Amino acid sequence: MAIELKKEVQDRLIGSIRKYFQENMDEEIGDLKALLLMEFFLKELGPAVYNQAVSDAQGVMAERVGELDSVCYASEEDFWGK
């Protein structure tokens, strides 16, 4: 599954990559190099991060479904109680 980013997000990330290189690598890179690096990371790391996020979400959902018995329980005793 290819990860597609909105233009605004892509532009923000390119700026962030450029800033990272300038502050941490003492090297300036242009928009094209930052774009290519971002695309590499999305293709190489994106699927693993995405799959882990889906797995984490499934775990949380399974936990919540397991809590339904205690959270959504309604007593079946009739009005007069037994």
C-alpha cells in the first residue's frame, strides 16, 4: 500500500528534513534532495510503521471489545427483583 501525503504535509516534511540537515548535519540540502529522501523513507520505512500502527490499533480495539461485558452489562432481574 503506497502512502500518499497531502501537498501541505509533504511541504512541511520537506522543510523539516531540510532543517534537520542544517542543524544536525551542518549541511544544507535543497527541496529536491529532501523530497527524494522523504520518498525513500516513505517507501522503505512507511510500510513497517503503518503495519505496526494497524497492529497497535487492533490491540487497543480488542482490549476495548473485551471490556464490553463489564461496561455495557444490564441486569436481567425483573422489576420486583428475586
